[in-house]
Amino acid sequence: MRTLWIIARREYSRYFTTPAAYLAAFLFLLVLGIIFYANIAATTMRSFMMPGSAPDISIIVNPMTTLLVFIVPALTMRLLAEEQRMGTIELLLTSPVRDAELIIGKWLGSFLFVATLILIALIYPVVLNQLVSPGIDWGPVITGFLGLLLMAATLTALGTAVSALFNNQIAAFVATLAFFLLLWLLGFPSQSMGGSNIWQYLDLSHHFYDTFARGIIDTRDIIYYLSGAALGLFAGTVIIETRRWR
Amino acid sequence: MTQTMIAVQGLTKTYGPRVAIDHLEFSAKKGEILGFLGPNGAGKTTTMRILTGYMPPTTGTARIAGFHVVDDSLEVRKRVGYLPETVPLYNDMSVLDYLIYMGRLRRVPKVEDRAWEVLEQVGMEDRADSFIGSLSKGMRQRVGLAQAILHRPEVLILDEPTIGLDPTQVVEVRNLIQEIGKEHTVLLSTHILAEAQQLCDRVLIINKGHIVAEDTPENLQMRLQGGTRILVTVQGPPQESLLTRLRALQGVQMVASKEDGQIEIVAEEGSEVRPQIARTVLESGHNLLEMRRAAMSLEEIFLQLIGEETATESIAEGEDEDETSTEDAEAEPTEEA
């Protein structure tokens, strides 16, 4: 347990020393700021014509999910691919560290960094609350951010597993992004063609927009995200273990 | 009683059809420096990776301090310090931070004090705050070594520890290894024979996954050398009469004048002919500039052994062709059983 925490802390602090992580964080917050501003400006214009309409928290929560799909691969790509390229993986795998501890530690570090970004974005609901009267409904804010954290946990875990497959960060990034987009869009064909529900159940966005974004907490969605995270960590551990056997 | 720290039995590793190491057997006692000598691709790194718990062997067992490298991998890893061939360093960390991180992973108590201690040992205390990315190759090697001894491992495994260092650094690192070898068991691989000769109590010569020789550097020399070789340098070119007189000496087997003016004399093992040689040289009117015993270098031994190996192998391969393939197939299962 302690070993896991040592690795997690190192990964977390490493994000603050690498320019790529800063760039990703900067883009994330910049895009959110632009979207927030544009939405506020648009609703302000509209409120002249339709008095009473006010922006709700979805203007900030919904774009964040999309942003996560693009930002997380950039943050997880390095985790194991870099260690494998630099040969430092040899050091970690010959230290008294279990493979699972290594993977979970790496994941926890990246998850905590993404969680930090998400929590920084809490500033927007606070600002929004000041802008509208009589204030915003905090229910969807809480469920929305909870959903975002759960989604981030899943995405970072899957990203960690994909990173373990590669020696090259760029390859890890592209593969992770492709994988996320697949998961993101899985539900679309079945929606339009009325196919089986299973695709929709596997769809990453389906578990967010229909519930968390509307202020609903459904255990099925929590289980979906948690099992996704567990699957990613398990796969990552297996990938590292099989690396040893080659 | 001296404890066996490394025990390897029937260790085999195959990568698909390629056999990297084939039924290796060796052991090392506490406080011993064991040299692993062989050409590139002989299986040195593979053996080391198995011993450090990085990868499991295909068959066979290896124990470090009594712990099985696969079944008690974590216990083994606690007791082993490892410096891989490509020194694994994080370029974005400072030297001290790196050592503290590695120390924490290995549960080193009072890790910061210990990090300073090893930094002093490798002579890097003035670069503690430098980023690893800015260090020279020799310094990186020393940081790697510091990392390997950080947790006071019982067994130290070093894969080509002096590769890419300048001569002064090589001497420094060798002294350091010798220092460490007093308390720890050290297994080091190298293809620099002089290094093995200087550092190791015992040398394993490995080629194509087999151990071709195992002995102390001195014994290896004794074993392969027919007689004592003596090199004599005289002032000016040696006259033929001198060579004839030298040949006549008791115990001298061969005298040859070499192109560079040196005289090479091969004497019988055990007979001391040097006083007579000196006298003969002076009596024949030459000035004696230098006389030394030229031991056969490990280099020559190495080439000789590797040469024998390849020769016997080609014979064996020739024999194999005569055998039917069914015999081969039958032989394999019995080997595993």
C-alpha cells in the first residue's frame, strides 16, 4: 500500500514538472473558459428576447466530458511507455514492487492530476451562481462533477493500460484516443438503427448524459465506470506481467 | 561458514526458437566477486535479468540468498541491487530526489541520510542537486551504481558497469566495486578481460549460452598456458649468437626473436631460468633493458576458449546431421522430465 502511494505521489508531482502536462491543463482550462464565456454571452443576448431563461450548469459539465476524452490520452500516454523506452521499467520491475502496485500507483497519480483539473473547474459553477438569480441548482453540479470524476477514473485506467502496451508515447496517445472515441461513439449506431441495447450500455457517454448530467445518481452508472476502471487496471497489470515473459 | 548467495541450477531461457542461455550452473559465495565474461549476445544480460527477478527462466532454478527468483520474487528483489546495461535514470529528477525515490520504493530507513551516504561513496555529493539529464555518462554510471547499493543489498548485480567511461572513471568505478565486494556478493558482467582479471575472485566465461570455463583468473591462465613466457629486451638488435646461447640454457624450450627487438623465451613450467638468462645476456656483450614474465592474458585465453567452443560445436553440428530428426524429438521430453 505504501509503495503504491510512493509511485502515485511521484507521478502526480511529475505532472508539475513536464511541459506537456502543463500544456494539456492549460488547453483544458482555456477551452472551458471560452465555452463558458460564449455561453454566458449567448444566453445574455437571448434573455433580452426571452426573459427568464438562464444558463444552467450543463454549459460547463457537458463540454468537460468531451475535453476529458482528448486530454486524458495526453496525460496517460507517458505513464508506462516512457519507462519502457528509457529502460527505467527494468528498475521498477526489479524493485520490491508488485506489478499491480506499479500500475495502480501510476493510475492513481494520473487520476489525481485529472481530478485536480476537474476540481479547478468548480470555479465556473461558483461564478455562474453569482451571475444568475436566484442562484443555480447545486444538485446537478454535485452529480455532474461526481460523474466527471468517475469518468476520469475509467479513462485514466484505460489510458494506463494502453500506455503499458507501447514504448512510444505518440503511439500510446493515438491508440488511447482512438479507443476512447470508439467507446464514446459506440452507442450512436444502435441509437439510429435501433439495434441491440448492449452497445448503448457499453457507450461511455450514455452513462453520463442521461443521468449524472441531469442530477440523477444511478448505481448502474457508478458500477459501469468503476468496473471500467478496474478492467483497465487489471489489463495494465496483465500487460506488464506478460512483458516479463517475453 | 561461507554462505552461498547465488545458486543457479539448470537455468535455461529461450526466446521463441532462440536459446539465450542453456542449462547454466554456477554459484557464488558471500563476499565473492564473480565475473561474467563473454562476447555480446552470449546470454550475460539474460542471466542477470533472471537473477534480479525481471524475467522468469524458461526452466531451471535460481536462488538468491536462499530465495527462489520466481516464487519469492519480492524477497529476492529486496536483497538485490541491480545496475542494468542501460543505466535507468529519470532525466527530469535531481540526483538526490532520484535516490530518495528509489530508496523509498525499497523501504530504506532514514532514506535521506542514506542517499547522502551513497552519494559520498560514489563521489557525487557536490552534484546532488543537478538534474540527471545534465550529467555526463560517467556521472550517470555512478548515480546508477549509487542506486544499486542504496538499500545495502546482499547481492549486487552489475551489467557492464564500466562501459563508456573514461580511464580515470573506470579506475574509480573499479575501486568502488572492489570496496563494495568486501561486504557484498558481486556478480558483474564485462567483455573487458583486464577488468575481470583485476576485479574478480572467480571468472565464468560464457559463450552462446554455455559456460565454457569457470575458475580464478590465475588458474585459468595456468591451465591454458604450456610454459612460462619471458620477454627480454636488450639494447640494440640481438645477435644470433645470443639466441643460440639462450637456447642452450637448461629449462628453455623455445627462443624467438620478435620483430620489435624483443626476445620471447618459453621456459618449462616451474623452472626458474631468469637469473641464467640475465647472465647470458650480459656475458654475450648486450645490455639488458627489460625482462618480464608475460602471463597469457585473459584475452588470449578467452579467444582460445571461444575458438575451441566453436570448433567442437561445428563438429557436433556435423554429427547431428547424421542423426535422424526423430531421435531429437525423443530426446527432448526425457530432458524435461
